[in-house]
Amino acid sequence: MMGSSRMPVSLRTALPTSKNSPKGNYLNLGTDILRNLIFFFFLLRWTRKGILQLKGRGLFGTVVEAYISIRRILYGIFLKTPGVRSQVQKQVTEAITKLEGKLVPQGPGISRYLTLPKEGWTEQQVRAELGKLGDMEHTRWEDGLVSGAVYHGGNELIKLQSEAFEKFSVANPIHPDVFPGVRKMEAEIVAMILAMFNAPAGGAGVTTSGGTESILMACLSARQKARAERGVTEPEMIIPQTAHAAFRKAGAYFGIKVHLVACPAPTYSVHIPSVSRLINSNTILLVGSAPNFPHGIIDDIASLSRLALRKKGSLPLHVDCCLGSFLVPFLARAGFPTVPFDFTLKGVTSISCDTHKYGFAPKGNSALLYRTSALRTYQYFVSADWSGGVYASPSIAGSRPGALIATCWASLMSQGESGYLDSCHKIVGVAKKIESTIREHPSLRDDLSVMGKPLVSVVAFTSTTLNVYDVADAMSSKGWHLNALQKPPAIHIAVTLPVVAAVDKLLGDMVAVVEEEKEKDRVRIVEGKGAKGGAKGDAAALYGVAGSLPNPSVVNSLAEGFLDTLYKA
């Protein structure tokens, strides 16, 4: 047209248009709705988490947890700053080097075998070298100088176990048709222990490689049960702070959030009201110990049982009796006080029991018991479509040593009820003697305090007047290997049959050590340095550091260095 020109494209597209695309509008609307839904579910999820946190820990507890978490993070950042990091790494390296010097043999006369010998050794050579290895310098557990660790049933029992091991040395229970005797023995071990813990008809169980595997399997079963029956995808379990570290390992392995509940003085038993507040729709498992490892205290299992049954459909309740094993079931018959802890409590759904502790079986033996076989099924693994055939296993391991099952069966059959009742008399009787001596001896009662009321084989004590880790190190210098504890600082003694024979020496050395430590404090006070001087021993150094740092990374590095050292040839 005359007198006109086309509008530039840039202007045409910039101007608003009256024609809207319905398709574009729907797309924009759908995007907005999706974005709002995602935000809504995100907000709902974290609001729910916040409500559950406040319900479980309360406002004050939530603030304290937040403070501890922030403090840990900030201290972790501080440890990573260049100057600090290099200094910390230097000290960690020095500590690990010192540790290697103690654990890894060095010097003339030490032979190392880092490759296979070109020609196989003769039997005489192998036996000679085994003799040297067995005679390496060590804490004399044979003389009863070690707390726990070696649950020795006597030399005659070891001979019998050796015969059983030899007879079934190639046996593998994964092949029950090839080794029917092992299958029979394993089933009978489980049946005997179920009876010992008063399991109802229909009770079931498995044998495992140790207490840790028993605990792992109990936690896995509870997680799988909650997932299958209640659709729980963010599982949580509630455990006493003193419960075995294997429960924390299970949380890490299986993605289960672990709620730790305080075990306050004077009972050092799990605080039941706190457990109750923490129960929510994600809870898959409650836990109690009978007794716990640190202080030897049996938790209030009866109250935990009532909490477990209160939940609609009931919550699984696991009782860790790995340490109590073949002592706790015999307490009443041996004339010692006891409390309810087993399947007679309706809420108890599983129990772990170490046959390789006070059952005197060789290491590598434990049992996990369930109230019903249906609960056991949740720990099974089955692969029906594997090209190698249908694969099924009852626990973590596939192949397992049938020889250890045979040694366990031989131990149980040779001891019998009378043998375990006798060992309960001896072991718990000596634990009572240690407890009463600490409470009543004039040289000990004012400086050492027994923690709670131990009913079984472990006696723990702390001190408000002495550095208890100095006491532990001083006992080490006299040849003893006791267990140092933390939160709070303490020491415990786990009585075994070898300790029974050495109890008078143990108590005599404890009196002497406490008197020596008190004298050191008196000297420091006279010199104007104050009591509780700087701790110098290994236990004092390690646990002093662990208790003073808000971030555990330094202690983690030391622990990892220790584990690395175990594999240095």
C-alpha cells in the first residue's frame, strides 16, 4: 500500500497479542501446579519431621540437639583449616606410629612372611612357627588378668571342641544333604536356647557368627517387617545409649535412623518415658539390654514390653542378651536376684544370645531367637532367578563353618544345665564380691563408685575424686587388661572363669593402685598443682581426647589408624 511500510519483526513480536494459545496456557498452569505440589509435599515432609522431633525430644531437647550438631559442624570446619589440619594430622600420625610399635613386632629375630613359600613347609616347621606365634608377649588371659574377651570353659572342654572341629572341619551347612549331621546339630542348638529363654510354641531362630551378626539380623528383620506390613520407608529404631554399638552399625548398614535414649544415674537403665515419647509411625524396633556391655545393667524390659504392646499391632522389641547369654537364664536357680527379660514378656519378639561367651563355645558362635517363625522369614534372602540356580540363605553369610556349629553343640551337650548353673554360681558370685568390696573396703569406698545395681557378671565403677583413666592405666602397668568406658568416664570388669581364680589379686591390686593415685594427688596438692594432674597413660590420653572434642573426627582417624595397623604384616 502506498505510504506504508512493514513493521519490524522485533517490534511486532514485542507487542502484546490478543490471541492466546490454549495449549501454552495449560502447559504453564500444569507447571505451576506441579511446582506448588512439590513445594507443598516438601513443606509437609519437613513439618512432619519437625513435629515428630518436638514430640520426641521436646523443645529444650531439640534446641540442645541443634546446638550440639552446629557445634560439631563448626569444630569440624575448624579442624580442616590449613594450619590446624596439618598439626592434627601430625599428632594423629605420631599416635598411630606409637601404636604400630606396640602391635607390630619389629627388630632382630622377627620373621615376616609376605609371599607364599616356594616350597610348602613340613608339619614340624608349621608347628614350630605356630608355637612361636602362640608364645608372643601378651596380656596373660590364662592367669585371669583380662576382663571379658576370653570366655574359657576349661582345658578339657577345649580338647573336646578340638575333636569336634576336626571331625567336621570341611562341613558347610549350605549343603544340608551333604552334611546332615551339621544341619541336625544347628537345629538342636537353636531349640535348646529357645527353651532356655522360655520361647512359646512356634518360636524359631538361627545361629550366626557372633553377637554383631545376630543384632544386624534382628534389625534387618524389623525393617523388612515394617516395610512389608506398614509401608515404612524412613525406618527408625529406639535404643538405650548403652546398647551395643552393633545397633548403630545396623543403622548405618540398613539406613535406619537411630534414636539414642539416655540411661541416667543412679540406675543407669534406659529412661522409659523418653522411649515412649520417641515412638512414632516410623518406629520399627525398640531395644533393651540384658545386661548392657558398659555397666552390666539390665534395662527395664518389662516396661519396654508394655510400650511395644501399646502400639496397634505391636512393635518388635529386641532384647540383647549376648553378654548375659548362659548366665541370666540361670540367675534365679542359682539364688541370685533377677528381673523379667525373656519371652515370658509378651512384647519381647527377638533375643540375641552369644553361645561363644558364657556358653563357652569357640568364637564365631551366636544365636538369634524369634517369637515366631514368620519374624525369622524377614531376615531371609532368596534369589529365585539366579542363573546358578535358586539361591537362599538365612543370614548374611552363604557358606558357613560347620565345624564351629559342631564345637558349639559339643559345648552345650558337655556342660548341660548343671554345668551352666555351676558356672553361674562362680562367675556371678565373684562379681558380687567385687561389687561389695568396692562399696565397702575403706580404701575404695570413698573414691570409687559402683554404677547402678549390676545383676550379672559386669561391674562398672567411676570416681569423682580420681582420674579413673589413670586408675585403668595403673592397673595395666600391673598386668591387667580392664575396659575403659566413656560418657561418663569409668572402668568395668567382666568376670570370666579365669578371673574367678584371680579375683583376690585383682582386688589387692585395685586397693594398691587407688592408694598410689591418692598419694599422687596429695603430692600435687602440696606442690600447689592441684589434684587430678595431667593424665599420661594410653587410656587417659585416648578417652581424654574423645571426651573433650565436640567433633569425633580426630578419634575416628585414630580408630581407623588402629584398624589399618591390624593388617600390617
